[in-house]
Amino acid sequence: MSIYPRNIYLCLTALACVAVHASVLPAQTLSNYDFQISSSSTGLIGIHRLHDAYDTNYVAPGRTLGEVTIRYGQVGTTRWNIVSSAYDGTTADQQVAYRIGRAVPTIATSSRTKSSAAPWGLDALNDQFQPQNSTDLETPFYAWYGQKASEQWVEYDFDKPRQVSSAEVYWVEGKQDDNVFRVPLSWKLQYQVGPAWKDVQASGAYGISAGRFNHVDFQTVTTAALRLLLHLPADATSGIFEWRVNTSEGKQVQAVSEIEPTETFRLEGNVLLWTIKLRNRSSSRIEVGDLAIPLPFNTNYVWDKTVTSTKRLIRHSFVGGNGSYIFWMRP
């Protein structure tokens, strides 16, 4: 698909999953509909059915709806660019609009991860998905399954030597099947010096509070790797939702100059219209190689729900290789 200079738009409109009832209610505010749409500056964070005894949020915890991925490049070249992050959300009557840009890599997201235990789930450490609370086990996390009363570690290997001076970690609590998660007894940070590891000089305590990020500042070091060591409780294991390094480097999104991608979510009756537009701002033809639309819907449901908001889930392959879900509802 090619986009000619300046005046041609790629427009894709999707009928989203809140089209449940045939009745159309008066257009007032989002909260006056059968569904309440919650948004942040980076996408939709909630689709709630009002008067639902189970208070179901159809957007997966820690995720946002609207993180589309567009791969594009100038016609005649082999270089591809990717934009994948919604930002700069603005709200108007019955509508929220976003720009789409390029996520700026952080030290954590640019790092390779290692662990003292099995590697499965390590990508949760730097995926930038923040849980609602410490017991939000639907948000991806890494844990030392089967381990108790021992010293364990996770490690960030940087892409090049980096100056680091702070970090913060969000601990897991709760129970999942036979696994019990609790905050560790203690933890600390070490940095790599040649083949050895040295403790950082922390300026405060290493926090072990649940329900928030535990931040620690330390004397600036230049290193190629950072390690987090922790002591597990005697009767449980521990887990981490997110581990940030140099915490001033939160998620940042950069605008791109060649194209102007935007998206809007508009509630019309009980239908959520999702429109994606792509404008060519350059003097060259632009080719769109891929347009991926992840659907991070909540995957939990209860079999014995009997109210109108009963939820069923259907596996879909709309985004190739993506493990997300699409859902339908039946009264």
C-alpha cells in the first residue's frame, strides 16, 4: 500500500466490541451509556459495563487499547520504520484522539535479561506494563517458581556501558494456583566491574512495600550490567512486575516527521468506532508494509455468571502470532 505526498490518507475504521444492544441511548457523556470508556494519555485503559455486578473491565490489566503498530518506508528503499505507541491523548465530546509515534528506548527496554532461575517470563521485567496493584496477577510478571528461603537474582545486561543512579521495582503478592507470592525479606543492587559484582552505594533503604514502586537512589556508576539480588521468604516465593533503571527515563514517545498517524475512539450509541488515519507529510511516496492492531482484552471470566454481562472469549488470529483475545457477549 502506497501513500502519495501530503494529501492522501489511509483510513481504517473498526467496529469495536461494545456493540451489544440494538437500542441507541441519547448522546451525552461516556459514563451515561451502558458502557463506560476510561482513557489515559496513551490509550483506552478500561471498557466497563455499567451496573455490572462483577465490575468487569474488558481491557486486560496493565494494557491499553490503541497501541497499533505501523511499519512504513519510502518507496524504492529497503529501510523500514516502525511507530507503535499512542500518546498525547485529547478528549472531546464522546471522543478521545491520539497521535501515534515511536517509543524511545530506555536503559531497561534496551537490556538483555537474565535470572538465577528459569528464563520464562523475563520479558515482563521491562515490558512497561504497570499493574493495578500487587495482586493484579493478570499483568505479566516474572517469578522464582518453586523457590523459597534462598538468594535469587535477575540481571540487566546493557547494550553498552551506561551511567545509572536509581532503580525501582514493583513486587508481586497473592496466590496463583499452588504458588504463593510475597515481597522478599530484603534486596539490593550490584553493578558489574570486570568479572566481579559490587554493591551500589545506596542513599536510602531498599523498600519492600506492596502496591507501589519501591525506589532507591545510589551513587552514580558506569557499568555494563546491573543485578538485583533478593532473599526469598521461608514460606513463599517472590515475583516482579516491573524493574526500572534510572527512573526519570519512564516511557517516552517521539513524533515522526515523515508521516502523521492518528487514531480516534468515538462512542456512538453503544458502538465504539475506532478510526486510524495515516497522512504522508513528506515529499516522497510512502509504502505501508504492515498495520497490526493488537487487541489486549481481558482473558478471565467466570463460568457461572448469570447476569446480562456474561462474557465469553474467542481466540482470534487477526494479528498473526499475537496471543491476544477477542470477545463477544451474550445476554
